[in-house]
Amino acid sequence: MAAGTGAVSRSAARELVITRAFDAPRPLVFKTWTRPEHLVRWWGPRGYTTPSCKMDVRPGGAWRLCMRSPEGTLHWLQCVYREVVEPERLAFSWAWEDADGKPGHETLVTVTFAEQDGKTRLIVHQAVFESDTARDMHHEGWSGSLDRLEEYLANL
């Protein structure tokens, strides 16, 4: 199940938009985003693992995960779902935790899942970043994760 080439846009408002097409049905792609047993198998840039993921997929529900870098550094992320419309849309807050477990700068992520001839067109929108550097780092992270998602979907 191959993904199409992705489109990326960056604006002066420090927003990031990534569009990908996956050769998989929309309900399956949505499921890989909303079930921890799926998400831990593809989340994070290449070389990263996700040793912990807890999700309460409902508006107001929390989502917290831990990514481990290839060097062993742990990166904790906390989110709160703002909107869940199965299998069309997810919206959630996004904040990295500091060493004391306190959330840092918060952004909003919206993921849309559109049906296209039995395939899925996925759009990830994240804003507003503190800096262009933070936005560009997230672009790298999302790109790696979506590449891994493509590989994971091909094996389901």
C-alpha cells in the first residue's frame, strides 16, 4: 500500500501542512491513528520507538506518549482531543513535556482523512509554532512518521 508523494506548505504564520495519499481505506488509516496498539508501531521518525502510549479518544480525552530516540533519549508528548469525527477528522492539542513533566508551548494539530477511490488522502495541519526552527523540526518528524505509517499499512 504505497503512499503518494506528499505536499508541504509553510506559512509566515508558522503553520505546517503536510498532505499524503495512502493506498489504504480511510477507516483503516483512521484506526492506525486512534488505537495505541497500532500507533506505537509507526509513530516517530525513523529509528525512534514508542515504548508508551495511552489514549482516551474522545473530545476532552487525554493522549500521552513517550518516544525513545536512537540514542536512548526519552521525549514525552501530551495531547488533549478537541474533536473526534470517525473516520474523518481528529483535532488535538500538542505539547512536549519538559524534564519535570510540565507541558511546553502548545500547538493545535488537525488531521483530516478523505476518501479517494478506496484510498485515503491525509492532511496534517499544525499551528502555531514558536519559531520557524520548531516548525521545520516538526516537518522532519511528521515526514518520518508518515513514511513509517505507509510501511505499516502495507503490512496490514
